Amino acid sequence: MNNRLLILISVCFSVALIVLIWFQVYWISQDFNIREEVFSSKVEEVLNATAARMEKLSPRGDHKKIIKRTQGITFNNPNYSPQGKKNVFFRTTEETSIDSNGHQISRLTSKDMNSDSSLKFSQDAMGFLAQIKAAQSNLQSGTNDLFKKSGLNGYSFFNRVTEEDYYNDYKQKLDTVLLDSLLQSELEKKQITARYIYYLTSLNKDNPRYGDLKRAENISDSLGVIHYSVNLSPGNRFIEPEYLIVCFPTQNRYVFRDMWPFLITSVVVILILIFSFYFITINNLRQKKLSVIKNDFISNMTHEFKTPISTISLASEMLGDTSITQTPDKQQRYLKMIRDENKRLSVLVESILQTSILDKGEFKLKLSEVDVHEIINTAINNTQLLIGQRNGTIQTFLKAQNFRLQADRVHLTNIVFNLIDNAIKYSKETPEISITTFNTAEGIMIQVKDNGIGISKENQRKIFDKFYRVPTGTVHNVKGFGLGLSYVLAVVLKHNGTISVASEVGKGSTFNVHLPI
């Protein structure tokens, strides 16, 4: 996948993800607003019900409610018509219900009379009777059925209901204990369990409770919540009204509580998408990097193998060419070239095999008691020819008193050899290498110092990566696979040790290998 296509896919996915997150935030906010409106509606119902029950249960004085219903109806009485007069007969009923501080009394009275009766009626009945006399002066006779029309003239009736409340010795003071109980009861009915604060206040600035109104407003503003209010005396116009103010400090959190499952699901899905996209992108970049490294590795391996093979081939041809005078010195020189290049090929193949073993996880140590100083001297002897070719020197400062430990002799020798080999490769014209050992509280420290080209801070973090080689522009004077230091790191870690590097560009490098005893 090329860079343009990868960038295009990344941009498209990012835009789609941003749009998805925006929609999620929008619908969550809409859902929150709807739930908040439902909560506010429930609270309003609670306050209205509390005010109604409070006014009914706590009249704050002697309270009497009188409900009076007056009904009247005309009817014909053929059995009674003195002197042939066409009188209008009239029946009235009065139903009175009296509720005095919870004690109810009901009374029902009924009267029959004619329009000439000298009995006194109520003003409602007298007004109705006057209209009857004016409109029905020639009322014809009919049946006793009160609810059956008689010819063109039917019956007439009226109905009036009055309700009166009397408050004697009215007290303005509220029963706050009863109010709190009623409010909590109504909240439980609506299944509202949020913590609340309530105040009793008045709009009159001279009222002592006016300060509670300001306090409630300040709390609502500081907490950013709504305060709800209701008049506790909605039916009384002639008294100073008092208001119940309720606010819920945790209203937003309470409303938001039921949305947690949906919110968590949305967040988890978005995080999964982000992680998946990140993982796929990083994996693609890593695969691309590995592809480049693989190509470089094949190129380097081809070059590294080509040189010794060409040398061996040339030396063999020289030995087999009868036209060239073969002297013992020449033969020994050609044979030495073949042996050296063959050994070089063996080292290259061994490096590749060791890397393969590390990748497969088949890397196992054969521990035995080894002499670290002996291993260092052996490695120096093996590289003495390389040092001599460049007129270099190796100095040793073997200060460790306890230099025996349990380790794998072969791998530990390879560690020292690789560090010396790198010091020779990346040194200046004349290598100057020093190897120092000393004991620490836990083990032995091996330091390999050179006067080489040095390593920048940025590259120091990467030199132990497999196949990584410090970039030197377009010129590669030093050939290799980039496997040496990754192998060294793996062996050191397998011995429960540590390795670090201190270096400055142009001033050389120092590798510190610490192995526990």
C-alpha cells in the first residue's frame, strides 16, 4: 500500500469517525434534554399535589366548607285546582354539605307548593318562580309525570351549586414537618429519589422569609440547576402567599444516571473503532518498514556473501592455473585466503542462524562456570588479525576480583567478539580500543570503549533493533546485516543482565554490559 492511499484512507476514516462522534454527542444531548423535561414535569406535578394536600390537611385555623345545591321544578297537579285557577305548582330541594375541620354533615330538604303559596322561598327560587309566572300564565293541565311534556308546554327546572370556605382565626404559620412529609411522599410516588433542598419564602421584601428566596436563587445559580416553586395558598386571594421552592443539587447527575448504559456502549464502540484503526495503521506501517528492511537485508547479505565467494573462486583458479608458476609461498598464501574467506562465510551464516533461533524462541543457554577474563582474552586473540590490518591497539584493564560466573561460554564469547568487531568497524583510521572489567554489588561490568565515529542520541535508541544500521547517507563503507547488537541484547537479557551505550558523534562509544554473578 503506497503512502498516498494510506493517507487517503486515514483521512476518510478520521472524518467518518468525527461525524459518528458528533452524531453520538448530538443524540445523547437530545436524550438528556427530553429526560430533563420529563423530570421537570414530574416535579411540577409533585409540587401541585403537595400544595393541594397541604391546604387540605393544614388549614392553619378553624376551617369550614359549605356546599349548597338548590334545585327547583314545575309540575301539574290536576287534583288540586281551586276555583278553576291554573296555578303553577313548584317543588324545591336543598342539599347542604358542611365540612368543619374534617367533620362532615349533610342535610337534604324538599318542599312542594303552588305559586299562590305564602311560604317564603330562597332568592333563587323566587326569581325562578317569577319567570314561570310571566311565561306560563296560561299553563294547561297535564299528568303527574314530572318528566313528561304536556302538549306544547313542558316542565321547567333550575339547578344551582354554591361552595363557600370560611377560615376563622387564620394563622399564617406553616407546619414544616407536615410539609416535608407530604413533599417526600409525593416524590416517592413519582419515583424521584434525587437529593433535594426546599425553602419557604415570600415575595414580600418585608417578610422574614424573603431572604430564603435570595438564598435559593443563589444556590440555583451556583450549582447551575433549576429551582421549582409553587404557591401554598392558591385559593386564598386576601392573604400574603407563601411559596415552596425546591431545587435538586444533583439534578443533572440524576437525569444522566439512566443514560450511563447507552453512553458507555457508545464510548466503548468508538474506542474499539479508534483502537482498531490505530492497530491496522501501525501494523501496515510496520509491515512496510519490515519490507524495506528485508530488501536491505537481502541486498547486504548478497554483497557480504559475494565478496568471500569471489575471493575463494579467484584463489582456487590461481591454484589450478598451470600457466602460473606455483611456489610454496604462493600456494600457502592462496590457501590462507581460502581458509580466511571460508571462516568469514561461516561467521555470516552463524549470525543468520542465531537470528533465526532467536525468532523461533528456541534460544537456550548451556550454563557452566566460565572465566570472563579468559573469554575476553580469547576474543581479543580471534580479532588480533583485524586489529593488525589497521594498525590498531586493544588495551585491557581487568580490575574485577570476582570474574567467574554461570554463563553460556559460546554466547558470552560471541558477545565480546561482536562488541570488539563493531569497535574495529566503526573506528577511525587507527582503532584504539580498551576493555575494562570491575565488580558491582550484584555482578561484573564489562566496558568496551572505542574512538569511533560515535552514535547520535536518536540512533542510540534503535541500534539494538534487528536489522537496524546507523544511516551514513549514500556511502556504506561498513557492511553488515544489522544483526550483531540485536543478538548481543538477546543473549545479555537471557543471562538476566543489562546493556547500555554512551556515545557522542565523533568522540567514540562505550558499551556497558552488566552480568549478575
